[in-house]
Amino acid sequence: MSIEIVKDGDLQKINFRVKNRRVLREEVKEKLKWGVDRSSPSNKIRDLMGWTKDIMKDIAYQQKILKNPVAILLTKGW
């Protein structure tokens, strides 16, 4: 997962390492992509930092779910 930031007129790409991509749900990526407040540079950063905490919680939850064999069996068909 990555984001692009314009800083001092230069476009910079920032990559976020996700060990297991299965735990980063597409729904979460889309919410991040379209849900960030872009009204000002400071709002973008503030919102991104808030999203980072939520994404980390979601990844931890998904990892917990994927450790349960019954949950894996139930979610494979989704």
C-alpha cells in the first residue's frame, strides 16, 4: 500500500509495508482512498494519522480471525 505526497513541489511516494496482504481488506483501502479529508495539507496529515490507527486495529483483528481455522473455513466462500 502506498500514498503520494507533494512536498516542496516534488511528488513523493510513501510505501507502507504489509507482511500479509490478505489481512488488509479492499474495503479498508477504498475507505482510506476516498475518505481522507483533503481540504488542507494539515487536515490531510491529521486524517491520515487517524486512519493509520484504524487500519492497524483492523489488520490486528483480521490476523486474529485468520488464526482461527473455523473462521477461515467460513470466510473462504465470501
